[in-house]
Amino acid sequence: MSTVKKSKKNLKFTSIAWMLGIMLTVAVILINVAVSFFDIKLDMTPNKLYTLNENSTEYLNNLDKEVEIYLLMELDEIKNSQDADEMMAFTTMMEEYDSFEKVTLIDIDPDTNPDIVNKLNPDGYLNISSGDIIVKCGENVRKVPASEMYMYNYSYDDDGNATAESAYFQGENLVSGAIKSVVENITPSVYFLTGHGEKAVDEYYTNFKKNLKNVNYAVKELNLSSESAVPEDAAIIIAAAPQTDITTDEKEKLDVYLDNGGNLSLLMSPNQSNEDYENLIEIMHEFCLGMDYNKITETDESRHISGDNSTILVELYNLNEEEESGSTGLEGLVSDDLNLDSEKLTDLTSTLIEEMSSFIPYMPASRSFFNYNGDNYASLNICPLIKTYDTAESIQYGGNEETEFMMNPPFYLSAYSEDPTRNNAKLVLMGNAEFIDDEHLAEGLTIVPLNLYLTTISWMADSNIDMNIPAREKTYDYMTLESKEDTNFIIGIMVAAPVVVALAGVLIWLKRRNS
């Protein structure tokens, strides 16, 4: 009799266990179906990597104007790519923007939708690339480069090789800032440096000033010696043909500005003065670029203006051709033992080369630039912009120092350097300032360098509105194992322990079943 009771009791417990197991399985299935159907997402990251900051949500909830966000790449293509996990913060952010009433996300393939791209960028100054984001409100347009979505911190070994130690997603601050910029028609300011013999904007650069205003930039002058810091609205600072060096105090102010992601453009016309530009050169060296005290002339009479061998025929540097040829594209500008990852570079010239093929590019008397082998070279993105033909030559011109670099043609009359470790601070060097003055623009010989320079302005100055949204580190849970013994122990805990528990459960079940 007691055996029958025990059997009934065991059957009762077994039935209850099966029912609970079935109910749990059904509940898990239903929860998964519901989460999938209603697209429910929970951001469990400690720094809310996949959630818009309250500064963004508050601003977007109060929008009273329609905003269009053009993603120049199909969102599904990113989600299905090999980098889908790495790009999850980006794709989630774009979908969250699209959820707001006044915001419309339009993701397109720029190669198959050229009409839309041309409508967004009719003058070509934005230098649009695949993956970029274009934010539009009414007639106001701002570009957020794809390359600036993430910021990396690097460490260096004894050979100068860089390793990314950490990655920070800063795309939300840039995109929300661009939205605020187009909605409120906030105009970035371009400051022309004064106090060092530079040419006055309103006297020499009136047409260039009009060009800047036509593409939504305010133009102002800045005397750093009388300011405590670079103004907060400075999108870019231009030094146009300074005759003397900046002071140490001014350099410190510029360094703070650059550390915060500032943009500096130095137009260094040849100068017969014996003074060296020590502080300006030091800034260049921080970006691993250097400048010669020289003037470039042309020995081939067919490649310079009649009677003026220093106003010479030049070429825009073609990054695409160098990539196809397998070259780093920096021969003559950088040392042969240094390599450059061309995939990280922003191509500022190929579109102009195609669209302005009917124009002959000339540059007035210019000096040349070269690579400076600094300790931080591996973390920088450096690229030439303008180069001479092989028939050009270099003549010593001004300065107390001999030419620093063994010059061989072609010479590089312009280059840029971008430093991701300084919040994507950018430096653009031009070997001449007169190519944008009223006299040369009226002649029409420098129209190609002018358009190139406007492209660099757009590249440097766009998307600078700070929404005070901090960059968020891509954090991962990981375990460091110091030895093989530790590894075996962890494997035992993670693999063997569950197996032991499962076997114990089976044994207990068998014992109870037969009892």
C-alpha cells in the first residue's frame, strides 16, 4: 500500500516538474516572439552606448521644423556586413533618430542615386563620400563624415607602431550638433589671424570672403595676442601669409584649441625675411609635417606663365591612382620607411579632378612641405593635395636655416594632416596665400586650387556644434587569464561544473523514480 502511495506521489511531482518545464519553455518562446514582433530593445551597457543621450532626446522632442537625415549607405547593408557588431552603436543611433516625429531618415546608395547626392551638394564643396551623413533643414545643409563616428586612443611600441587601446563612439554629439546647426541656422565662423603682417581680409580677399559667405560661413579677424583664448565659435583659423612668427603665448592658445578638435590652415607664402617660424613650425611638427624656406620654380617654359617661372602649372594629387598603383602616394613627402593606411584618408581631390578637367591649374610662387618623422606619425592621417611636375626645382628663399629636406621633384605645395588623438584636429598647409586673393581670382588661373581650398574648408569646419554629449567607450566584459593553469581551471568551472550538476540531477531523478 505504501509503495503505491509513493508511486502516486512521485508521479505527482514528476507531472508538476514537466508542467513547469513546459510552461517555462512556452513563456520563453512567447517572450522572444513578443520582443521580435514589437522590436523591443534593452540597452544593458553601463554607459548606455545604444541609447540617445537626454540632450538629444530633449532637443528632438521640441523640434518645430522638419529635418532630413541622409545616410549615404543603406542601413541594411551595414547591419548585414562583417562589421555589424562594431557598427551597432551607429545603426541603433540612426534608427532612434528616425523615431522622432520631425526627423526623417533616408538611407541611400550614393552610387545608384547620383541625382539626390548632387541636389544635396550642388557646388561640390562638401566632398561627399559613401557612409557620410548629410543633415538638411530647409536650405541649410551640414555634413557629418563617416570617419569621425569613432575616436581611438593609441599606444605605441618602441618602433612607433600604434595599437588602438580603446574606442569611443562620438557620432551622436556630431549628428545632434549638425541637426541643431541646420535647424537654428547656426553659421560657423572662419577667423583670419592678424598681428603678424598677414594680408587684411577686406583689402585682399574680398571675393574669397564672398565665397565663404555663399557656403554659410561667417568671416572674422582674430588677434590672439589680445584674446585669452580662441573664440568658442571658431570653426577654423586661417593664417594668410604671416610675415613673422606667432608668439609662444599664441601657440599655447592654438594648442588648446587644436586639442579640442580645432582646425588650422596655414597659407605660407615664400618670405625673404631671415626670421624662422619656430612656433608655427612646431605646430606643423605636431602633425608630422614640415616646411622649407624655399620657392618652387619651373624649368619647363610650357609649364609656367610667360616671364614668370614661379607661377607654375601643378597637379592635384590623385589618391585613387596611387591606390591602384599600390603606392602609398607619399613619395617625396614622407620617408620611405613609413607607411600610410590610405583607407583612413579623406579623398579631397578626385571629384575636383573629374569635374574640373577642362581647367588648367596654376599656383603662384609657393614653398614646399615634407613629412616630419614625429613619434605620433602612426596615429595621423596625412595626405598631399597639390604637387608639381618633375621639371620643377627648389630655390632657397628666406629663413636662417638651410632647406631641411633633400628636395627632389615632384614637390608638394599643399598637404593635410588629421590627428584622431586630438579629437580629429586638422591642419591644412598651402605653400601660397595669393592664389585666393582678388588679383589672382580675377585672372582665373587659380580656380582649381581655389575650389580645392574651399573643399578643405568644408572638410574642416562642418559639424562643429557641441551638444555636450560625451563620447562613450565601447566597453566589453572580458577575463584576463595569467597562466595555462588558470585557463584550465576556468574551463573546468565553465564546462565541467554544469555537466556535473546535470549528471547529479539525473541521478537524483533516477533514484526518486525507483524509490
